[in-house]
Amino acid sequence: MQINLYNSLTRLIEEFKPIKENLVRMYSCGPTVYNYAHIGNMRAFLFADLLQRVLRTVGKYEVNWVMNITNIDDKTIRDSKLGSELWKKEMGEQSSSPLENLLKFTKYYENEFLKDISLLGIDLNHFFAMPKATEYIDSMQKLILKIIDNGFAYISNGSVYFNVMKWNEADKYGKLFNIDFENFKAGTRIDTDQYEREQANDFALWKAKKEDEPYWEFRIDEQICDGRPGWHIECSAMEADLLKLPFDIHTGGIDLKFPHHEDEIAQSKAGYGVEPTAVWCHNEFLEVEGTKMSKSAGNFFTLRDLLDKDIDPIDIRFAILSAHYSSVFNFTFDGITASRKARLRVQDFIYSLFEGQEFVPEKIDYSLKTELINSLRNEVFSHLANNLHTPKALASLFSWLNNHTSDSLSNVEKVDLIIFFSEINNIFVAWDIKKQIKENIIPQEIVDLAELRLKARREKNFKESDILRDKLLDLGYSIKDGKDSYTLEKM
Ligand code: AMP
Ligand code: ZN
């Protein structure tokens, strides 16, 4: 099915077509691993997961999905120096090498991140690569040299800066975001990785070595520029190495449009001569009471905070996916409860489809035989294909469920519906598509009596077998005979 996506670059919903026939190459800005990710961050990763799953399931594309791990930036360096209690508890003593400390510290949070996203239904096998910034320093340095050679970057005190004004004259700075050039003063430089003002300033591609910080050797025309990369250059180099330019889609949270993605576009075009991609997709914020969930606002929940409150991570996934990615998601506990109720309603319906079925899920071939389920599938899929409209897709599904009971369906329709649920579960990852396992634990003494009765039947001692059947009935168990077997059921 044809997929349409909202492209932040053109500000239009456009027909999506991969550059290489059936293969989608997609890059998502990943986590900065200096702490546990909060569920606001998780919305960005769940959005990318939704997109890649819709591309696979509805678009029938192969997807090479790359998500980076930012393990070197201002925050990871700051916090890997702390030597806090957590350091001692989880990571042992600090070493005298800042780089070793950084790698140990960020590895811990990377592992926690991978555990968290797995609990949220993201399949780690879906990643083509999860590159760590510290493993691509060489490519970053090469890209910086290209940008300098092309005349769009300069060295100042061992750091390298991107010359925004010069680039704006050659191409355009501010394709994603309206930039305020009015207050621009040539040579105004910004050293931090993240900055709020939507104002043009020269930003750091490479930051000169500071005491007690990790650094890599870098010589530029005989000048010593030992130091470490800026955050923006990391993504530009990794995506080019792993996906080749241009690739098909770049994703991230809406706050990354500026400066991160704006700077990625500028660096890539100024260095490689090619923009990373023609399609940029951004998710809106997850908010708490009208404010973006963030570490700095202090209004955040990590996944472990919610697990401690006995919340099922799949309910968080389902709640977040139930809203459209381009509208603000307001996080409330009532919202999670309501979403769980809706999810379990579908689950009960799925269980009821298996009653009296001899269906073997391994045999799913995704070809539906009935018009009833085919038209439901078309409706749900077309909403998903229309810029990932999950709220409309789920509304169609729930309205269908309101108008049908499993009793009213033929056996073929039930099988089709099971196939359809398996298919959309490849996107939502919200349900168990299998027969419900009913609690039917039978005490050993009852099984012993049934075994004695089977023995009596084998010996054609029918008087004894009748006595044992009555005994079982008295104890509350009925027994059904097979050829040389029996089934016990609690009455
Ligand atoms: P970070 O680990 O800070 O680099 O952020 C990882 C991702 O989370 C980025 O794509 C951010 O845009 C995204 N993000 C951060 N806070 C929120 C939020 N409250 N709602 C949605 N996405 C967010
Ligand atoms: Zn990035």
C-alpha cells in the first residue's frame, strides 16, 4: 500500500517513495546515554518504531533502521566525571583515564536503554545498526576536514566552528526552521551542544581539549586541534557511513529540528555536497500538565518509575501509539488506565476467536479469504498509510468490534480475523495472538484416581471404573473418555 508522510522540510504530506526500490534507509537520532531515558524520550523512539513497522507491514518495504547512541557530548562528559554513589554501586571505582570513565559510564546507561526499549515492544533485531559516536571519530574528523577545505569552517583556539553566514550565502541555513538572521553578528560562536535561541550563530564542529576530559588527536594543517566532536557532527558522520547519502528518512523529536537537524543538513551539504535526506519526520512532545517532560523541568518519569507503580510497559506503548505522533501527548495515569482497558478489550475478543478453532498460527500467509475482514483490514491499513494515523486506525477497529461478536462470525472469518490481528500486532505489539491458557490445575490425588480408572478400563473392570468415576464426580471432577485416554475437567 502507498504510504504518505508529513515532511517537515516541505511542510506537506507527501507520497513516500524510497530511493532504492524496495529498501528504506532510515536514521533516527538516538538517546544521549548519561542517565535513564524518560518516557518523553521514549515517545521519540516509539514514533520511529511505529514508522519503521508501518513501512514494513503496510508498505511491504525492507527497512535498514539506524539509531545512534550519543555517548560523547557535554552531558555525558559532565556526568561521567562525577564519581557519584551510583558510580561506585554500579560501575566500580573510577579510572584515571577520562575516556575509560566515559565509556564505562555510558555503556551502563546504554544497556539500561536497550532493556527499556525492549520492554516497550521495540525489537532490537529491527536495527540495522546502533552506532556509538566514539567509534566514528575518524569519520567525523574527515568530514570536518572536508568542510574546512570547502571554506565553510574555521579554527579558533584549537576548536573548529561552522561558518553559518558564509554557508547561508552559498546555500541556505534554516531549511527546517525559520532562523533569525537579524541579530546575527559575524563570529558570534556557540560552544554548547544544545541551544534554545532560534538564532544563527557559528556552532562547534570540534571542541578543543579541556583538562580531565576525553580527547582524540587531531592535526589540521600542522595545528594541534586535539579534542572531541560536537554533537551535530556525530550524526552527520555516522548516518553517511552507515546508510550512504542521501538516505530515505530521518526522524527525531520536534525539539531536534533546531539546532541539531538544521546543523546536520548544513554540515552534510557543506562537507559531502549532499543533504542527508529529503524526508524529515518529527514527533511532537509528551507533556505533563502542559509542560514538555524533561530532565531539566524535573517533571519526568523513567520507565522504571512506572514499573515500580505496577504499570505494564505495553500499556505505555499502546497509550502513546493511540495518539497521533504530530499532536502533543498529555501523560496522565488515568490515560494509561483507559488505554489498558481498551487494549484488554481487544485481547478478550482475540481470545474468543480461538474458541473451537483448530487454527495453527505458524500457517499464517496473510491472504484473507473473506470480504468482511478484508474491508476492515483495508480501512485500518489505509489510516496507518495516511501519515501513520493511529487514532483513526484504532477508531475503525473499535467501531468494528462494537458491531460484531465472535459468535456472529463464521469459522473462516474468525481465522481471517486472527490473521489480521497478527498482522496489525506487528505494528502495535499490544496483544497475545494465541489461545488463552485457562487455569486448570488438577490436584495430584484426582489425577491418581483418574489413572487408576484408566487402568481398570484397560483391564475391562467396568464395575471398578464406574465406582472411580462416581468418586471423581463426588470430588467435583468430570471425566471424558478417549480411546485410551481421558480428559479431566473441574465442574
Ligand atoms: P536525548 O536523549 O535528550 O538526545 O533525546 C532523545 C530523543 O527524545 C530526541 O529525539 C528528543 O527530541 C526526544 N524528546 C525529548 N523530550 C521529549 C518529550 N518530552 N516528548 C517527546 N520527545 C522528546
Ligand atoms: Zn542526531
